[in-house]
Amino acid sequence: MKKITTRIVLGIAALGLATSVCAQVKPEDQIKFRKAAYSFAAWNSGKIKANLEGTYDAAQVKAAANAIAGVANSGMGALFGPGTENAIGDQKTSVKPELFTNTPLIVKHSGDFATAANALVKAADSGDVAAVKAAYGDLGKSCKACHDDFRARN
Amino acid sequence: MKKITTRIVLGIAALGLATSVCAQVKPEDQIKFRKAAYSFAAWNSGKIKANLEGTYDAAQVKAAANAIAGVANSGMGALFGPGTENAIGDQKTSVKPELFTNTPLIVKHSGDFATAANALVKAADSGDVAAVKAAYGDLGKSCKACHDDFRARN
């Protein structure tokens, strides 16, 4: 029970739902910034994959893990505000409408993403390549689980 | 002298110039990812600014500082490879050609960005709002210095 509560609290924190201070961001910029964040995370994920499949550069993996954790812990929920359910002008979005109505599920996915990203940072810091591989696998699962539920284009 | 050497080493590391492992990223994706990274950093910078001007939420500032440091330490130099000097298809870029020829200056700016971002993380962790304000000012200076030299649209 404690574990579940911790995960929910982490999920809410990761989503930024509990933050009282929030810079006012226009809906079109929310879409722009959230796509930018996941795109930046994807680049860093690709670097970790390349390291695990090729020569392992511990410093690069640490930096990439921290970058992904930076995204996962940044309060991405603030970028899924009202009015961002559909494309605005040039800002397309692949988000499913369910994301805006199924709060418990998005809190769970957000918490899982933060948990997996933070575990990856710990593994990268340890220098244990097998641990990084396992943590990277878990991170991928957390990404896929959220995409399966909330991304129209997979 | 030692300080200068440290800054150069940090700059090279931050740029990713010294990394032997590098996921192959197409030039158009390099432009996409670098714009995404700076866009993500800009969103987090905006949150810190809003916190300093309004009610201060220590957790949000810490998360935002870590997000910016994640960008600054991610090896952005790998996203300024050959063939990314100009727009490719839909991927526009405001980079000046000088960035690709003046290596010492981009290494300096990159190192200054990483130094300022890491100092901001330390300040945010300390909970000293005046220190965060000063560190945030330094971060802004490092952004501006690089934009002045290497961004066509300011």
C-alpha cells in the first residue's frame, strides 16, 4: 500500500499537478514544448541504445540518463492543459482524448516513467552495464505503456 | 590556467566532442533534436523566471534546473554535425555559419552553459532564493552570449 501511495505521489509530482506555481504557457506552446521534451528524451534514449549495442561510454550514458530523468521529472502534466487536445495551427499532436479524462492512468504512467528514468540514472552511475541494460528495458516498457494508451500514432 | 583548462575540458565534454560512441543521427534529425533540446530548456527557464517573480516553489525550481542541466550536459555538439549548417526540408535553423568554424568559441560557450546550469542546480538544491536568482542571471548571460555569436535570429 505504501508503495502504491508513493508511486501515486511521484506520479502527481512528475506530472506537475501539485505545483501551485506555473508559468502561463499558451496551448500551442504547451504542444510545442511537450513534443520538444519527448523528442529530446528520444535522442538521449537512442544514445543509450547505441552504447549498449556498441562500445560503452559511461560518461555519455550517465549524461543521457540524466537528460531523460530531467524530462521525466519536469512536470510534463503542465503541458497537457485544456485546449491542447487537438492540433493548433502548425502544432500537430498525436495525443488521444483519453489522456485528458483518465487522470488515474496518466498519473500512473507518469510515475512509472519517472521511477524508470531515476532507476536508469542510478544504474548508469553504478557503471554496471547489465544493470543499465535492465533499467533501460524498464524505461522502454514505461514509454510503450503510455504510448499504447495515449498516443494515436505509435 | 587550471581554471581555463577545466573550462575547456568541460566545454569539450558538454559538446560531446570527446565521445567515441555516437548514435548515427541524420542531419535533419540533428536540427530537429537540437531545436527540441533548447525549446525544452526554454520552457524550464520560463518556469524558474515565474518562480523568482512570483511564489517560490522549491521543488519546481529544482526540477527545472535539473532539466536545463540535462540539456547543457547532454553533448549538444553531436547535433551540430556536417550538413546541418542550413535548413533541410521542413527543419529550419537559425544557426550562423561561424558556429561550424570557430571551435574554440563554441567550446567556450558550451562550457559556460554547462557551468552555469550546474551552478543553478546547486543553488536550487540549497534552497537559497537569492543564490538561485544570481545563478539564473548567470545562466541567462551564458545563453545570450552564445546567441549573440551563433544565432542569426535573436
